[in-house]
Amino acid sequence: MNVLILGSGGREHALSWKIAQSPLCKSIYVAPGNPGTAEFAQNQNLDVNDFEAIAQFVVSKQIDLLIVGPEDPLVHGLVDFLKENPDTASLRTIGPTRAGAMLEGSKDFAKQFMKEEGIPTAAYLSVTQSNLNEGLAFLQQLNAPYVLKADGLAAGKGVLILDKLEEAEEALKEMLDGKFGAASKTVVVEEFLDGIECSVFVLTDGKSYLMLPEAKDYKRIGEGDTGLNTGGMGAISPVPFATPDFLKRVEKEIVAPTLKGLKSRRIDYRGFIFFGLMKVGEQPYVIEYNVRMGDPETEAVLPRIESDLLKHLLACSEQSLENESLRIDMRTCATLMIVSGGYPGSYEKGKGILLPFTPQYSVLFHAGTGVDAGKLVTKGGRVIAVSSLADDLPAALKASYRLAQEVQFEGKYFRNDIGQDLLHEDENRS
Ligand code: AMP
Ligand code: GLY
């Protein structure tokens, strides 16, 4: 089977690393890919939003399965485009059509969807210029802190959490005035949920689904969850507080009604759904949907999948997922993201990277690396993800931290407290 994966980050390195291990995989292409994926796949310099070029490549390389890593092409209708094009209409794809991608592409759509399906989520009001006064009145009814979300895609920056009512009122007006361009023409004003976050991933063919291992992401740049939001500074899987009872509740109250809602709207959804959850007491709430895998969660989740992911993906694209079952490694995976100094603000690129020898139960996934004059150099904010599997969380962290210390480039930074908040709970689990 010839597989094409779109994207260039740690998530796509992890996806291609796992898929390349499948006996079903004949050729694997990653577009545009990175120096890590180049070790076992063929990188192709394609823009993930250039639908024509993707269709041509699919035809010329006789691609059997396309896996879309990032959300952007999905929200802009790549899957619809390929289905409507006679040359690519029969291509198997992992990733929803434009209608399904609205779950991530529009927070207003996602909130309305959850409300209609009775899925637990924070109370909210969608605000535009035309109901600004109602929006301001809604803010006044809420308790601090105040959560404001740009409706559309805003490169992960569209959520503001503000402590003071006056700040929130001001920010709401600024957002409607175009602070995030067209993405904030509509703003979702939301109740703040005080709890603990985790991410649950599902692979669905629209009829049935597989629950992938869950993960906890560390979003802030600073230790103790301080400072600016990033794409993610580390991930742990499994999550000790996501107990079997809690996960059963997530399936019953969140996953099943989400799939029912997609079906009743006749949305053909074949791909991943990432449920960003907040656990408040024992109750799970949906904070957000994503229509793709998470990054760096993928780097912690995929090393725990023992069964053949490509076989599952193929079944997903052919709507025969009901015959599949996952085999999951019970060990813990700890992923640390090593980033460029200055990230998520401005940072320098082009710093030479030295990578250490990687022991058996660890993997170095490339995220923002490039090649300059034959040498590996930094090319992005998030540079390398280090993942290690071990019998328990302390051992997994120890292995990843040892390796992270040995990765060398000027200005490198990583958080020293990934997983620390879970150590106590991990002891209780074992
Ligand atoms: P989102 O892009 O929707 O995932 O939001 C970014 C981050 O903001 C989330 O990961 C949460 O940490 C936080 N957040 C979003 N919505 C809420 C909420 N209603 N209550 C508390 N925190 C929230
Ligand atoms: N790590 C969060 C995300 O992928 O959106």
C-alpha cells in the first residue's frame, strides 16, 4: 500500500514512524515532512493547502491512503475537493470532510452541536457586533475568570482567559473589531471550568470507533504551568486520573453522542476526533474538539499502540472499523518537547543540532528541524520531541529527561516539571 501523510511536525514524524512498521506499508511519503521522516519515508515538497498539487501527486504515485495531519486543509475542504475530483474520488482518506471539520473550524458550531446533543460543556453565548450588549450582559452574569474564544481558526492563539470583568469587556470588543481577523467576527463567551485537563482520542469511521490511549498535554511555556501558551511542551500517557470509570463516562456522555450527532447530520466522518476535556470532580466536560491528532500527544500515544495502526486506518477509511480492535501497551510513555530559546515568542533558527544515541525504548521525533549545508539545524519553535516507554511514570520521565539533556543546540529549553503533577496519582494507580 502507498501512503501519503500531510504535515511536517512531530505528530507527522510519529504517524509515519508507526505506519512504516506495518507489513501492509509498501511506500510512505510525507509532504512536506522533515529530516526525521526522511529517514524512512520519502519527503515531498508540497504545500498542505495546495489541493491541486496534492491531487496530482496522489495520482502520479498511485497513493492508496491519505492521512491528513493538521486541521487547516481539512477545515478548508481538502477531503471534499479530492472526492469531487474524478481522478481522486476513490482515494481512501483519514480526515473529515469540511462539514465534519467544523467541529474544530468553528467554536460556535461546536458549542451549538454540543448543546443540541446534550454533551456536557461550559455554558456559553455566541456574540457578534449585532448582539454585543447581550454579550456584555452575559459576561456580567459570569464569575471570574472570563473565557473568550475566537470562533474560527487562530493558530492556537484565539482563546483569552481574563481575570477582570473590565478586561474581558474590552477584549470582547477588540475581538469583534478584528483582533484575530475574520476568526473573531464571532466570539464564544464561556463559563470558566475549574478542573484538570486531559485529551481523549478516537478513531471513527462514522459508524463505529476505537478509543486510543488518552494523554495529558502541558500547554504553558513555564514550569508550574506559567507563562504563555505553546503548542504543547510535553505529554504523558496514560493519565492516572483518567480511571476506567471516568473513561467509561467519557464514552457514554461524550463520544457516543458526538458520533450520533455527526450521523444524524449526515456528516461522513472518517478520521480522528480529539476531545479536549476538563474533569471537574468526576464529571467530564468538552473544552474543545479537534479533528486531528494532537501534537505532542501523538508522540506519547502512538508508542503505546502495539497493533497495526495502518490496518486500523485502512479499515476506518473503508468503514469496517467494527472488526478492528486495538492492542495497547500498558506501560507509560513520557514525551518532552525541546524548544528554541524565546519560543513561543521570537526565536532564532538555523542552530546546529547534535542528537544522542537513542536507546531501545526511546524515540526522538523531529518537530522543527531542517538541513542546512548537510547539517541538521533548528527550523521551528518546537524542535525535537523525546518519548520514552517504561513500566511506570518515574522511569519513563527519567529516560526522557536523560535523553533530553543530551540533545544539543544553542538556546535549547525544555520544562523540567513534565509529569510531576501526576507522580503522586501514578503511585496510587500501581
Ligand atoms: P482551546 O483552544 O479551546 O483548547 O482553549 C485553550 C485552553 O484554554 C484550554 O486548553 C484550557 O486550558 C483553557 N480553556 C478553554 N476553555 C476553558 C473553560 N471554559 N474553562 C477553563 N479553561 C478553559
Ligand atoms: N497539543 C494540543 C494540540 O495539538 O492542539
